Amino acid sequence: MPVARRPWSSSSGSPPPLHRRLLLFLAQRFYDVEMLLSWQLQRKKTKIQRKNAYYAYTEKFYGRNIAAAYYILNTGGRFRFVGHTEWFCADKRGRFSWDFLNHKDAVLEDVNMSHTLINYRGLSNLEGQGSVRTLSLRGCPEVDDWFLARLHIFQDSLEELDISHCPHVTIGGLPALGNLKRLRRLDVSSLPRVSNPGLVIILLEEMLPRCHITATGYDLSLRPESERKEQLQVSAQMSS
């Protein structure tokens, strides 16, 4: 014989709706998630700081050239010495040959740091490398305007520079490239934080008249009625 059941009510201890239980669960876990994200962020910062530490110990015992080479390899980059055809680089696991120690007196000519964590502090390891002719920084997430301002250490040698796909480069940092008077090739493609790229390219060409500038990945179309206003704004930022 069927027995009638008493309907659930708040007084009888009925469970809250599903969405309320979900919100309660998320509220209880919020601080745990926040602490986890904070820990992950701090861990990332520590890793970047460690990667870009000044290799003073290595420089003291092996010299400035070897210290610079070791920094590049340890950061995941690659390089070539002047007068050599061989490129030194790490494998996918970060392992590399120590043969570069046999070239204590050799100086760097080509440096490729693309997609590494190099930042403006790490550039201290490359000071004194007055023969660096090419430098690739493509897709480096820590390259920013401060970094570009420190590239003057290569002003007497650098001929080719690639800063394409660097997410933190802005229009405010590009005027610093005017210090690189020997520059012959510059790639500024796909810089997401650069506004008015067409006008920026024109101003870069005026600032570096002997340099071939590559700039792809932009919509270079301009509206005629706003072109003059945008040019004045960009010119003011580039000259400031």
C-alpha cells in the first residue's frame, strides 16, 4: 500500500538549490584558489629572476665571454662566435655541450634569444660584447620598453634586430632604437601594444634611414579624416 510522503521544506532540512550549493562551494574554495594563483605567479617571477641573474662567479673564473655564452645557453638561447660557423644551443631538455669553454678568447657575433625569458636585467650578462652583429628577440614575453632602452650597449656593432611578436613592447620604447646607428635590418612585426603601426613605421624609417624595416601582421589602412591627428599624436609619443 503506497505511503504518502511529506514534501520537503526549509523547516524539515531541505537541501538548498544546486546553484546555491555551487556558489557556497566556490566561496569556500575561493581563498584556496587565490593562494594557488599567487603562489604560481611568485614562482614564475622567481624563475625569471633566477634565469636573468648576473653570472658574476662564472665571469670571475672564466672571463666575460664565457659568462655571456653560458647565460645564453642556460636561458635557452643560441649563439655563434666570430669566425666560427658552428652554432651553440641547448636541446629541448635544456642540455648543451660544454665545448664553448674551449673558446675563452672568442667573442659573440650572432645571438638568438627568441622565445626565451630574457629581460632587461639579463642584459647585464651581455655587456662588453661589442661584436654582436645580429640579435633575435622574437616572441620574448619579458622584452619591454626598459629592455629596448638598454640595447644601447650594442650601438657600435648591432646590424640586425628582431623584436617581433614581443607582447610588452609599446610605442614608448621604440625611440630608443634610434641609438643603434649601425642597424640595417629591423623586424617590428606583430607588436600587439603598438598603436597606429603605419605611422610608427614611417617615423622609424625617418629615425633609421639606412635600415630596412619589416612590419607584417598589421592593418595599415588609415582613415583620411583622422590621419593627420593620429600622426601628430604618434609623433609626440615618439619624440617624448
